[in-house]
Amino acid sequence: MARPVRRKKVAEPAEDGFWDRPVLINLVADILIVLAVAALAWAAATAIQRLPIFPLREIVVGGTVDNVTRNQVEQASRAALVGNFFTVDLDQVRSVFEKLPWVRQAEVRRRWPDTLELIIEEHVAVARWRRADGETRLVNDRGEVFAAASDRQLPTFAGPEGSAAQMLARYREFSGGLAAVGRKPETLVLSNREAWRVELDDGLVVELGRDEAKHSLAERMGRFVAWYRPALERAHLARAAVVDMRYPNGFTLRAQQSDLKS
């Protein structure tokens, strides 16, 4: 009887380990070298920047600067210029200068080898803003409210928070119409119910009410302008303190002691 033949197991080749793969070793080595060089370069650059060999010696102020004083610029510079030419934080410098009362926007950039250029955009005040708490601010030509002091003769706006831009647009509209009769708005009031009142530079008060599709503010102001000069010639305005234009086809004159109907 034949004996069963035992088959010999053929040993499979062992997989190469990491150290048996020169291509992989070279790749890893190259990556480590690149990282090491980058780290050294960063460390060297940081060390050089911190050396006292790149001091800031000058700050040049550009733009139209009429209200920001030299003393304010010097004080802001001392607070903001920390570090040298490379390490100074430009965003921090910009933030410090934009906190000055008349500065609307500041732009800061480096100029080799030791100078910072500061471009200042100032607010252009066109009106005063009277707040509900009695405090006064200023309104710039973009309809933005800001805090600053000014002795200029400016019109006054009073309205809900956030309505300054809307009031500026109306002020410009009303000014254009009133110029035809030689008058201009001195105070513009917008109530919480969106009713408009205009106080003129001659003391007359014009009640315009709310802007409506059938009877717009522009239409009411147009009627007032058309009526103003004849009424002035007839001296009707001598006793009139308030002109109420909220009627669709007419108006009322409220005098100091009596009312006149038109």
C-alpha cells in the first residue's frame, strides 16, 4: 500500500519592511529636510525682525486732514507704534487712529526702510444729530453719525436711531426745492410714526406729515414752495408760526394767537 506523499510548504517571500524600501526612506528624508529648512528660515526671520536694527523712525500722514490735530496724531502714534518696521501690527495702528474723533477711516502701510504711511479720511460734517437723551452728535456726508466737536453752523436732524442717512437724503431734497424761494431747512424732524417737520431758517415751521403714495412729501413741499412767495407778499406769514401741509388740497396757518385757514 502506497504511503501518502507529504507536500512541502513553499515559503512565501517576506514583505519588505520600511528600512528595506529606499524610495520611501528617501521621500521621508526629503520631507524632513524641507520642514527643517523651513523651520530654520522662520526662526531666523523672526530673530532678525526682533533685532533693534529696523526701528521705525517716521510716520507720514496723508489725506485731507483739517480737524485731526498734530497732538492727536502724536499721542495715537505713541500708543500704536509697538515693535519695529517688521513687527508693528498695522491693524492695531489703524484701529487706534480710527478711534480719533474726526477719523472716518485710516489706511496704514509700510515704506522701506523705516517709515509708516498713514492715509486718513476725515468725516465731512453736514448736520448735527440730536438724540432722544439730549446728547448731540454729528452727521457726515454719507449719513453716518459720529461723535466730535464742531463750532460750524449746521442744520439739525432729530429722528429715530438709524435714520440719519434717510434724513440726509430728505434734507438734500427739501433744500433743492426751498432754494427757489431763498429759504433752507434749519431743523429736520422725523417722528417715530415717520411724520416729517421742517423748520426753516426764517423761523417758519412746515408740517409735512407722512410720505404717502397719493400725496407724497415732494408734492406737499412743491405746494408749499408755490404758495410761499405770494403769501409772503401778502404778509400772511407775519403771524404764522406753523404751516400745516398735511391736507390733500390745502393747508392751514397756525399763528401764535389765532389760526388762519387757506
